[in-house]
Amino acid sequence: MTGLLETYRVQAYNTAKLSENKMHDDTVAKRFGFSGGLVPGVDVMAYMMHLPVKRWGRAFLEHGLIEARFVKPVYDGETTHVSGGESDGVLTIEVESRGQLCATGSASLPASAPSLALSDFSEVAAVAERRQVDEASYQLGKWLGTVPRAWAGEAATEYLHDVREHDPIYAREGLGHPGLLQRVMNKVLVDNAILGPWIHVGSRMQLLSAAKSGDELTARAKVTGNYEKKGHRFVELDALVVANGKTPLAHCQHIAIYQPREQAAA
């Protein structure tokens, strides 16, 4: 048991106040019972990634494994505490804000990245015309693609600022933050349907190669779950995030509520 790591403190920032997902808008989020607009789960996960990157450095960015579940919201401007402890090579990570547990997760460093073939993940384009979301949008077994996106230059610098990441490894080594790969996983949902307010609830990400700043990122995603639970409609994805159409960067599982209860009942 290596014990506790130094707690990482972040002043949370809602990067998505103006996004299409109105769950990040104060007025709409309050209608769903929240105190205000939610800080995106992918950004909370980016806060969590600070600990394993500090612990293992570039090796984690090349072949680390991280999982996260979001249990309560993190709100804009709140001081958020990311704490972790290591036991038998596994970091257990917790995110607390307002004295409440907001997210839990774990991270580890496998001996090497698993070998995954690009050909095992079908490459398709995002839909030509997005339609209002329904169950058919994320049909079980369906392959989904994304509109390519690169965070280069100022966009890469702005991203690091937005997720409050000051580790010099990204600028020093010209690397892309792995939180960007989680943003691409959200794009799988957004690029293929017009969503109302929705919530990212959990992810697992096995990194396969370090992303380079400015890589053009896409996802090749298969819908592995689409179901109702407690009035919410959930979707689960299994995906490969790819750089420049040829380099696998991460194998991801992503879970989201694409129609929260209030909408599902409407």
C-alpha cells in the first residue's frame, strides 16, 4: 500500500454553458432538480486524470486505464477536491464538492497497451442530417461515426485552461490531453441526433497511444446498450478513438442518459 496521494484542488468551470446540451444551463438544469448547470462529466473526468498522469507521467498517457462514474453534479465555480490512494498498483479516485461525493473512479498502468485492430471497428460517417433523438437514433448494434475535430494551437491551450490543467507535460512534449478523447465520445451522441438535455454518467478508457496536440480525432462507435431504467433512457457505446484516420488512441466504453425522466415521460 503506497497510501494517499496529495489532494488535487480545482475551481470547477462549466465549459458548456452555451452548448446545445441545456443540462449545462442553469435554468434548464434546475427544472431537472439540480442547483444549476452541470460541469460536463468529461471535464470532471479530466480533473480525475491529473492524479494518474502525475503518478505515472507519459507512460499513463500511452497505455493507462481509467474508469469514472458520476454520482452527483459538480457546479461552476465550486472548489472541487480530487483525492486518491494507491494499493497494489491501482489508484482509487474520488471527487468531492460541497462536502459531497460527486464522482468515483480508478486508474492503473497495465504493462502494455492491448493490441486492437482498426478493422474490428467499422468506420462510418456521422449522419448527414441530424434528427430529433429517439430510440432508433442509437439502435442496438448500430455503428456511429463523428465529425472530425482537432484541438490545435490556441484551441489546445484553451482546453487545458478550461479543465484547469497546469501539468507542463502537454506543452513540453506536444501532447493532447486525454480528456479530449472523452469529448469525442460525447460527439458520437451529439453528431448523430438532436438531443434535449442529457447526462454523461460513466466511462472506461484504455489508452493505447499518447495523443499529439493537433491530432484530428474521430470515433468508431458501436451501440452496445439502449434501455430504460427508472424512467431514464440510457445508451452505452463501445468505441475506438482514432487519430488522423489511422492511429488508435483509446478503447472507450461510454454511458449516458440520452433522455432523462422528465423528457421520457413527456
